[in-house]
Amino acid sequence: MHALSGRLLSVLQLTRMALVFTAIADSQCELLLGWSVRDRGGWPPARQALAVALVSVGLYGFGMSLNDIIDRRRDAQIAAARPLPSGRIGVFAAHVVCVLLAASALLAAGYYARVTPDFRLGILSFILAIGTGLLIAFYDFAGKYLVGLGLLSLGLVRFCHCLVAAPQVPLIWHPLFLLNHVTILSTVAYTWEEKRPPLTKLHWWGVLGGLGLFDLAAVAVVAWRRYEGSIAGALKLDSRFMLPLAAAMLLVALAARIRQTAPGKRLAGQKLMLYGLLWLIVYDACFAALYVRPLAGILLLSLLPIAYGAVMLMRWWSQIMLAGVRPEYQRAARIDPR
């Protein structure tokens, strides 16, 4: 049982499954928004919600495991406790996990496209799932070494993944909110953690400028398409948008508190990244509660304690497993008294 528990823990750590609930909340919120715009009531069918959740799990786990496979030699020097460099999971097994997760995401996306009433939207949803996977691979192989472009690609991954559930873009402000949040959060955390190469003012202007250009382009494309007469709803801004903005301001205050109380910048950056990713669920709950129905927001918000509990459970589980490992002793070299 100890060996089985250790293998399961290693797989969960490799895929970072404790935080997969943030991706599930993003896609479920978009699915609810799309269903609300299309049918004006009711709930999406369970098979569609399950398929979208499986796409999220597959893509998230694929990205995390692929990242560790690529970085296993570097991690051996700076993060030796991770599953791959520590030897708790083999390279071949990690490749199998990565491929299976990618395949499950594509199969779930194909099923979701099949059960989508509109054939065109189903095909577009499947293409978006493939595009999200390619964006993830780009970041893992090259984007993270390109600083500004890599930080932007992190936000684009969330943007495209979110739209897999509703490619008709029922409300452009939801995926754009996630895009801007993840990009800015990753940039601040990158700076606080003092990663290399360091961010310069040019990088900052590149990230913020790239965000602004993409935001304008996304709004322009939605306005130009004018699909299904939903342009008014897709671009509508009203007082309801103030709630996610207030949630963003609350996170800024939390970030300032983290920076003041953390023992160092690097730890502050790690803590900010964790809380910032969990905060995505708060945004999803705000949009679902105001643009769909309050119960939808409550259901999504319930994923927040589950996600946080999963993170704490993983940490506790890891400590228990380490405590159960028998220490290895080495005989001290004999010292010649002469």
C-alpha cells in the first residue's frame, strides 16, 4: 500500500492535479454562459459538462507533465525533490502519462463536438482544443525561454481553453478577463521569484502592449463577425462587470499583504502564484452568478475550498510519505590517528 500510495502521489505531483479545478471552473463557467445565451434557461446536459471537464483535466495534466519531462535535467539541480529527478517516477512512465492525458483531452473534445447541436460550433470547439494543446506545447518547448512571449502565451492558453466549451463566444469579457489575469499574475510572480533571464522595462512594455493589442483584436473580431445576432450580448458592459473588477482589486490588496509578510521575494512570488491561480475560480463564480444565475456562481465557488483542500492534502500526503521512508546511513570514513 505504501508503494502504491507513493506511485499515485508521484503521478498527481507530476500533473499538478491539485490545481486542475481552476481549469475546470474556467471551462464550466464558459459552458454555462454559452448555454444561457442560447437557451435562456435550464442547465447544460450532464454529458456536455462531463466532456468539457475531461478536456480540462486532460489538457492541464498534459501541459504540466510535459513541462516536467522537458525540464527534468534542470530540475535535477534546482528541484531534485520533484517526481522525475528524484526517481519516484520513470521517464518512460511520465511519457505514458503525458500521452494518455493528451489523448483523453482529444477524445473528450471529439465527443463534445459530436454532441454539440450546432455542427459548425462543434468543429470549432475541437479545433480550439487542438490549438490549446499546441499552445501548451509551444510554451513548454520554447515559450518559457522567450520571457515576454512566454508570459503572454500562458494567458492565451487560458483564453483558448476556456472557449473550447463555448466557441460562439457568448461574452468576450470572461475569457479576456482570464487572459489578462493569468498574464499579469505570471509576470509579477516571475519578477518576485527573480527568475532568469530577468524582466526588463522593455519586457514589461512588451507584455502589457501585447495584452492591449490582443484585447483590441478580440473585441474587433467579435464585433466584425456579428454571428447569430448575439453581438449585443457578447460585447455588453454593464454594472454587473463591477463584481469581477472588485474581486481583482481584492486580489491586488492580498498580493500587497503577501509581499509585506513573506520572508523573501521568492516565497512571496510562489505564494502569489498559488493564490492567483485559485482566484480564477472566484472570477468564474462572479461571471456565472451575475450573467447566468446565482446558483451557478455558488456551485462554481464551491470548487475553491476543494482546490485549496487538494493543495493542502498533497502537501500533507507528501510529508507523510517522506516520514515513512527509512533513512539511509553511511559508514563514516575511518580517520587515521597519525
